[in-house]
Amino acid sequence: MHLELLGATIDRIQRERERGALLATLREREQRLEHMVGRMFSAQEEERRRVSQELHDGVAQTATALARILEGVGEGQTEALPAAERDRLAGIARALVRELRAVIGGLRPTLLDDLGLQAALRSLADGLEDDGYRVSFCITEHASRLSPTVEIALFRVAQEAITNVRKHAGGPCAVAIELRIESGHLCLRIRDSGRGPSGRMDAGAGARPTGRHVGIDVMHERMSAIGGHLEWSAGADGGVTVTAHLPESA
């Protein structure tokens, strides 16, 4: 009897050791994966920065110069053009400059680098308001800026969530953008009152549209890479809420 009990105890200890070793291996692999994802996002941001700078210094400057020439700033170069045609071409050039600046801002917003996350989120809200959305904006003041890695991750989540609002809300609607501290977590929440995602929904908590929704997966991965997590939910009567949670200690 004692030998059987001793044998069972040894077996249990061995199983616990094997289980502990397995869990340690899984944790190590998870940490390595998060590190690799973080490095991938850092490389993406660096490439965005490079492309943004090249567009700003090259194509955008050329388009601006073209607009000024067509507006008659270039010492009479446009004299051969009728006034109406010159005005039309100048309008096209100005529109090109605006589009390029929007692309550059999306690649790497200077506000984020210069003034931080709050200013960059405010810029996203202003863009929605310019397009007719009714935006409420609530930001909890912070004593200092967050780390660049955290700020860019949260900004990209907000950017993707707002892109989804534009795609799926069905037109201008009410949108709430919040950044606040909740239960020891920094929470970025973006909520809209649009028609919500189209198509069949998966059942259960955190439901999300079926099919290819790469943007949502990327938001999840960005938050995991900085030690946080993301919640995505669709309301029964429409609208979507995206909440990014990050422990204050992260």
C-alpha cells in the first residue's frame, strides 16, 4: 500500500514537472512571438516614416510648385493659357496637394511625433467632423506623454477603427472617442452609432463579422505586442465599439 502511494506520488510529481516545463516553453514562445510582432510593427512604422518623408520632400513639393505656377505665381509662365483653363488646372493641382498631405498624414502624422497621442486623436476627430460626423471627444489628461511605442500602437488602433466607421457605418453618424483610465488600465474607446458591420455575425461575447477582417486582427496584434488587449463588439441595434486596454504599468 505504501509503495503504491509512493509510486503514485512520484508519478504526480513527474507529471507536474513535465507540465511546468511545457508551460514554461509555451510562455517563452509566446514572449518570443510578441517580441517578433513588436519588431515587425516597429519596422513598419520606420518604413512609413521614410515613405512619408520622401513624399513630403519630393512629390508634395513638386505638386505645390505646380499649383503656384498655375495660380500665376511663376512670373507669367501661364500667360498662354486661358484664364478658365488655368483656374481649372490650378484647382486640380491644389486637390492633389491636399490628397498628398492626407496620405502623408496617414503614413506618419507629424502631430503624433511633435505633440503626442491626444493631439493626433483630436486630428482624427476633426477629420470625421469635416465629413459630417457628430463627434464627442473625451480625453483624460495625463501628466506626461506615453512611450512612442504605446502612442503609435494606440493611434494605429484608433486610425483603423475610424477607417472601419467610414466603411461600414453607412454615412455620417455619432462617434465617441475616449481616452481614459479605468480600473488601472489606460483605455482607448471608439464607439459609433452607425448601421454596424454587414454580414453574418459570430455568436458570443466579443462577436465579430465572419470572413476576412484583417484590420481587426491587426488591432488585436498591435495591442498584444505592447502588453494590452482589444475588445470588439457590435450592438444589437447597430454600431460598433472598439476598446483597447493597456495596464498603466505597461
